[in-house]
Amino acid sequence: MAERRRSGYDKIAVLRFWVFIAVSCFPAFGATGAVTIDAAVEQMYNFDFPASHEILNQCIAAHPQDPLPYAFRAAADLFYEMDRLGILESEFLVDDKRIIAKKKLQPDAAVRAQFYKALDDTASRAEAALAANPDDRAALFSMCISQGVATDYMALVEKRQLSSLSPARRSNSYAQRLLRLDPKYYDAYLTTGFSEYILASLPFIVRWFVHFDNVSGNKERGVENVRLVAREGHYFKPFAKILLGIAALREKKPLEARDLLADLARDYPNNPLFRKELAKVTATIGAAGN
């Protein structure tokens, strides 16, 4: 029983990784202004983390009580660490054993401290906003972001898969609250979609021990939610394409993965990872055709 339960938790770590970020780019229409957050996230997609932090610092200086830029600051730190540690390579993405391996990684101590401080800064400001107005959308998706990236950092960098379940549930809960307020807030469907996919992928016995609000464990519904974000999402639109590309690689559909990576490489030409992965997939397709 214990071994099967552990296997289920490990699968959660694998599937959570597909989100990278999990959850790092909800639409930012708060007090800071969409253009500023747009610019910060654009730099994050291009893997220019110093530039992203510089923009977010300006945003924080202008609006120190807004939780949103602190959440994006944590997301940028997560991306930086995952890139530095090689977690974002496709060989890692499609190899479950590497993702759930218990071998400890070596987090950057300074970045780790900065990351957790950003999570605390997000929570203190979002909780204050929600105490004043439980329907504060900026606070809700700020917490969804921060809890999502906390899940990924704990599971993939610190290898604390079991502990990462708590922020994963909280991230889903905030996304569900946001969608009840606005069913057309398309980016939130990425979180709920992967919650569906996670539960559907767990052994039946493990589902007794894992609960996500408003999630029944329907894999097809989960995938459709991700496709919806790829079509209609704003900040999550590229992430949905990344996730669909990863799924295509895992399902041995290199043509579909190539098309998705080609879109990402075109839209974010300064991101070396997209170009590198596109070249790998293209070479694989060429070799298979010979």
C-alpha cells in the first residue's frame, strides 16, 4: 500500500513538472498595469531573467502593496533555477525516472532565499487584499501563481514531492475561485485542466488520499482545458503550447511537437531552449524519414 501511494505521489511530481511553472503567467490587469507585466513576462519567456526582475522591481516600487509582481518575481526565480539545473531539457521532460529521482540537486542558496521571500511577500499582500474583498481577482491569481511555483520548486528542485501536494491543492482552489467569478478567464483553465489530468493519472487507490476541489479526474477534460488555453489564453497561451508539445513528445507525435515548438521559437526568438528543442525534434523527424 505504501509503495503504491508513493508511486502515485511521484506521478504527481511528473505531471506537475509539465506545468513548469507551473503556473507563472496569469493575466495581469491589476494596479501595476498590463503593459508592465506584459514586458516582464515577455523577458521571462525569452529567458532574460535579469531584465524580467528589473521590470518587476520597478513595478513593485510603484505599487508595493500589489501582490502580483511579487508572484511573478517568484516565477522568474523558479525559471532561472530550472534552466540552470538543466531541468528544462527535453530529455528530462520525457523521462519520468529523472524527474522523480531522489538524488538531491544543488539549489542556488541566494536564489532560494529570494524565491521564498517573494512567496511570503505575495501571500502577505494577497491575504490583506482578500480580507478586504474576497473576490479580488488580482489577489486570487497572484496566489494561484505563487502556490503553483511553490509546488514545482518543492517537487522538482528540493525533491519534496509529498510536501508539494499542499500548495498544489491551494493553487487549484484559487483557480477555481477565479473561474467562478469569471468563466471566461481562460488562463485559469490551465491549472484546473492539469488538476484533472493529475487525478486521472493516479492509481485508483491513491485517489482516496488526494483531493482537489471541483476536480473529478477526467483526463480528456484536462487536455481540452489546455487546448482551450492554447487557443484563447493570454499569458498562458505559450505555456499551453509548451505543455501540449511535451505531451506530443511523450506520446511519440514529433510532427505535432515540431509545429508547436516552431510557433514558440518564432514568437520568442531570444529563447535558446525553444530553438534547441526544435532542432532536436526536426532532426528526429528527418532521421525517421530516412
